[in-house]
Amino acid sequence: MADSPVDLPSRLAILPFRNKVLLPGAIVRIRCTNPSSVKLVEQELWQKEEKGLIGVLPVRDSDAATVGSLLSPGVGSDSGEGGSKGGGSGGESTKQDAKNGKEPIHWHSRGVAARALHLSRGVEKPSGRVTYIVVLEGLCRFNVQELSTRGSYHVARVSRLDMTKTELEQAEQDPDLIALSRQFKATAMELISVLEQKQKTVGRTKVLLETVPVYRLADIFVASFEISFEEQLSMLDSVDLKVRLSKATELVDRHLQSILVAEKITQKVEGQLSKSQKEFLLRQQMRAIKEELGDNDDDEDDVVALERKMQNAGMPANIWKHAQRELRHLRKMQPQQPGYSSSRAYLELLADLPWQKVSEEMELDLRAAKESLDQDHYGLTRVKQRIIEYLAVRKLKPDAKGPVLCFVGPPGVGKTSLASSIAKALNRKFIRISLGGVKDEADIRGHRRTYIGSMPGRLIDGLKRVSVNNPVMLLDEIDKTGSDVRGDPASALLEVLDPEQNKTFNDQYPSDMVKLITERYTREAGVRNLERNLAALARAAAVKVAEQVNTLRLGKEIQPITSTLLDSRLADSGEVEMEVIPMGHDISNSYENPSPMIVDEAMLEKVLGPPRFDDREAADRVANPGVSVGLVWTSFGGEVQFVEATSMVGKGDLHLTGQLGDVIKESAQLALTWVRARAADLNLSPTSDINLLESRDIHIHFPAGAVPKDGPSAGVTLVTALVSLFSNRKVRADTAMTGEMTLRGLVLPVGGVKDKVLAAHRYGIKRVILPERNLKDLSEVPSPILSGMEILLVKRIEEVLDHAFEGGCPLRSRSKL
């Protein structure tokens, strides 16, 4: 039971513990920041190779101590020793501190010698103050004989209080001590058994109980409890083993009883929860019995009122089924449960939404709508006309999906007020939802109901506030949404802004006009621009038809329509002839136009504007020598590429422009070299020793300078343009070409033949020069396109020139280099 005693020196540096006690066997971790404590640790522990011992002495707060005493006598001391010598010395020091204005330090007369298990040094920034982290283990009790200072910290002359080894061996034979030891171990074992059910680290405590001497166990166990400072001092002053074991047994038993009482309270609370659940089930049964007996109370509870409100909301069948399932779940919950409030808020939202409530629309009057727009907004002709067009479509097709209009413009130009005017024209309620600064996609879609305080999205909340399901809703400042880790609101808006609308239009155009639109307005690989232009024509026709109906319903006397909204959009003085239906014709249930809507070239130009493309473009571009027509391929399909060449006074340099790549620049240099070498054979100079570039420069330009260009397929086009320039002969306007050339005049195959032929067809070009080795690629071109074109296959540059010029290109010699 005995262990080796600590070799205690006569003097120890003293580290004060304010309102705390370190007991033997206990281990504490402290952080020293006070200058005096830092100095003590640095000189007594840090700088010494062999870490010595220091004394830990409890210090009382000034308001809890007896004024005037430096060393308090042992509280509850069983030995009666008080350290009178230290007390006398301390009294003078205390008085001196009071005179100097310092707060006196009230030391306890007994402490514990400790050793450092771990030391670490740190420096605070930016102050540079040094701090220490010290892990201390309490070893044995001591009594302070004399207290003095060493620099900035205190040093005490101490005497040992713990028993010697011989005294411990004699005490172990005492029957009273043996009985106290058994009682302490039994109480401690009971505490460990209770803690085993909650903690997994008590196994280590069991080992201590079996291996550590009981007088050490008393200090270790008590040190692990939360007890008052006075009780800690009482345990420190218990030098006698019997007294120490009695106090330790009392404290361990008290701690055990507190744990048992806490468990009892917990079980009681759980029993009360079970009781409340039982009461809930009984109340449900009582309610069912009263319903069977017809003895219901007049005061309905709030859940029943919510159910009645949901029944009157007019939900769709699938929504009502989901709401019923959620309501059944709510009935099984207690109001105190976490998910009760969110579930109830969700059901209240479903009950408040306007499932069946709509704004009653008046019959649309386009002229009144136009007058209202003109009265509220000055200018904005295009914007107001587009609104009138959508209103006309709405008038002719009431069941069409609600359109999505996007108003773009600087602040204050009338975007919000335009939306309000639309609502007034439709006799609908208007709601504005500002999305400026929104960064969370949950503001659009709504929050997940698993989160406390979850709310619906702004659009659903807007429908709830406006109380109708067909308002005119303005999403304001949509360009000012942001995005972060919570998602991208702009992406969530894709679910809201459904672009699919008015898709059931049936076109009945004479085919000539469709062809005219594609030729003059929509030269493209796809059909999107064609769809937009046809939609513009349909909207214009809808305005005319709607105006006819309004005119016929004005009164019995039919007035001729001399000016329409469409005409006001196009020209202030323009007039469109329209046939008026006699009043006897039944138009109450139909908006059919009495006469077909004729779309001619004049209407095309009024609605779509001047033609963007012209079949005479190629002829106009090659009207002068030095211009040839090439075919190129882009990621969007084939395109027609003109090549222009001109000469000027200079030094024989070649200038290339049009944002060209390295390959096409080399092709231009190659073409010029070939033409200069064959100048005499091509009748461009009398003899072969004459320099074509004598005293002049050549400039070759590829129009559409903003578009990057590269590739070898413009070789034959470059040669043709140079020969046209030097011979002063024009290239045929109905001929386009593509092909790579070699320095010896061979024409090599190229890619993208199908797209290039289709591009020539769109431009109205009838003849296409292709390399002979591209014959296999013509199988990909549709037969109707090939049947209307002349495909010229060539092997050499001379054949290209022969087809490119009217009447051919006569050569002096047919010899080939």
C-alpha cells in the first residue's frame, strides 16, 4: 500500500493558484501569462536541465479572506499547525502593500509540491509577450515556514506534512484505517459502476482503484469532482489519513447520489412524455367517440379549422391527396415537436394559395389598350406595338399560354409602369417581385422544409399575397441576381420563364412568299430566324383581325377602317385595304377572318423591313476586274467568300488584309508566285522575262475583316482574282470555286464540300468549280440542289481559269510546268 516518498527540498519557488487547489496525484494544465509566473517558470523549470520541483500554494480572493493576514491558518486542520512564524512575517508585508496601494495577497499556509510533466513556450503577436503552457502533477503536501521574494516571484521555506515510509507502514495496521479504506473503495466502486453505463473511460479508473495506495486514491478521486474552494482546502488540510479518507468517502458518496438523483429525474421526465403521448391517443379516441354519438363541441380546434380551410381551397386532386397525407402526419405530432411548426406552415400555405380564384378579364379592346399605353408612356413605339401584338394573340386565342415579355432598358424609362399598364388593359391584378441582390436559389424555388424557418419561393409567396392565380407578375431587376455557394437564382428562373408559348399557329402562306423570306431575310443554316420572321407576320395579321372584330362590334353602322395599329407602327400616313364583314355575319363565337390575309412583298417590307440579302450581290461584287467568288467552311456551315485584289504604285510588295491566318497567307504568296511564273503563257506579259510587279504593289483583301480566316482552300480563288486583275477581265458572277493549289498548278481536294455547295445555292450561284478528287463528296449533297447547279470538276489551275472567265482563258502554250 505504501509508495516511495518524495525527496522534498527545504526551499521551493511558489506558484500561486487563485481559488484553486492542486491535490497530490492530480494533474493540471495551466497557461502562465503573468510576468511573475512567467519568470518563475523560466528560471526554475525552463532553463534548468533537470526539472526540479515547485510549490503550488492556494490564494484567496481579497473579498473572501481575512484582511491583514498573509498566511491563513489551515482550514479544518486536524493537526493544529498554523505556521505562526510565517503569519507574523506576512502581516508586515500586507501592511506595507496596503500603504503602497497594492492589493494584498492572501496565501494559504499549506500547499503541494509539484513537478512539471510538460513545458511549452510561446510568443504572443504583435505584443511579443512570452507565455508558457505547463502540465503539473501534484506530489506531496507541505507547510510554509517562511515566505520571501526572489526577484519578481516568491520563494518559501517549507516542511513536509505527509507521513514517512515507516509511519505509513505502521498506519496500515490500524483497524480503523483498514475499515475506512474498505468503505472508501466500496463507495468508489459503486460510483464507477454507475459511470460505466455512460462513459467508456472508467476502465482506467478501475485499474487505479486496484493498484494505487488508498491514501493517494482519496486525493485523486476528489480532484476529479466539481467541489467548492472551501472543500478543496479542507481536503488539502487533511493530513491525517483517517480524516482524509472520511472526507473523501463523504465527497464520493455525495457525487454518487447526485448522479443517481439526475438519472431519477430523467426517467421521470421520460415517463411524463410517455404519459402525454398516452393522453393524446386517448383524446383522439374520445373525439372519435363523440363524432359517432353526434356530441361534438362547437369550438373546433385549430387543426380541424385548418382542414376545413384546405377543403375550401379548391386544390387539384393530386395536390389534395398530398395535403391529406401531410395533414394525417400533422395530427400524429405534438406541438412541441421540432417539425410541427414547419409542417403546419406548409399546410397553411397550401390552403392560402389561390387555386381557383382568378381575375375576371374584360373583353380586350386593342384601341383602348393602345390609348392607355400612349397616355401612360411617351414614345417607346416598338415596345408598345409588341405589347399590342401579344394582346391581339390573346384576344384571338384566349387559351394560349401566358407570354413572357422581357423589358430591357436603363432605370426610369418605364419598364415597371409598362407592366402595370398591361395588367390594367387585361383587368388583372398586378404584383411586382424585386430580385435585385438575390443570391440564394431557394428564394426562387423555396426552402427545403427540413430547415427551421423555411419559406416558399418569392413567386409562390407573391401568388399568396395577390390572391389570384392569373396576375400580371413583374420580375424586376432580374439582371441584378448573384450567385454563390447557395446556388444560382438565374438558373432556377429557367423553370419559371417557360419560353414555350403560342406554338399552335398554322401557316397558310402562298409558298412564293416563304421562299422570298428565306432568300431575302434569313440566309442561315437553321430555321430560327425564319421562325421569328413568320411569327412577326402572324402577330401583324392578328392585330389586323382583332381590329376588324372591334370595328364590327362598334355599332350597327359599319365604318371603313382607314388606319390601323399596324400602319401606325410602319408609317404615319400608311393605309392598308381591308374587307369589312357585313353585320349579319355571325362572329359571336369565332374570330375567323372573312377574307384570306394576303402577304405580299409590300407587307413583307412593312413588317420585316428592307430585305437584308439580294440575289444581285455576287454580280455587283464582281462587276470590276480583280474580284473572285470563293467558298469556305465555318463551324456554322458553308459561306461565300469574296476575294478582292488591286494594284498600286510601289516596290513589288504583297499586302494581305482581312484577319488572315498563316496558312492562307502562304496560299496568297503561292498564288502570286504561280501567276508571275505563268505570266507569258496567260497573256499577262509579252515575254517571260518581264516582271509583273515592276514598280507596283499588290493588295489582296478578304472582306468581313472581323471574322478570322485560315486554311488552304482559297488557293484557286486567289489565282483567279490575280489573273482577273492583271488581265483586266471580270470573273463570271454565277461561278464560285474552292480548292487547294500546288506550286506546279495542281488542284488538290478540300473538305466541307456539302456545306460549300449549299452556301452557293443560297446565294443563287449556279456554277461551282470543285477539285476532281472531291467527286465522291457530292453524294452527300441533296439531289434537288445538284439538279439546279452545274458542278465543274478540275485537275489543274488552267482548267479553273478556263471555267471562271466568260469565253474561257486562252493560253499561249498548253505546256504544263
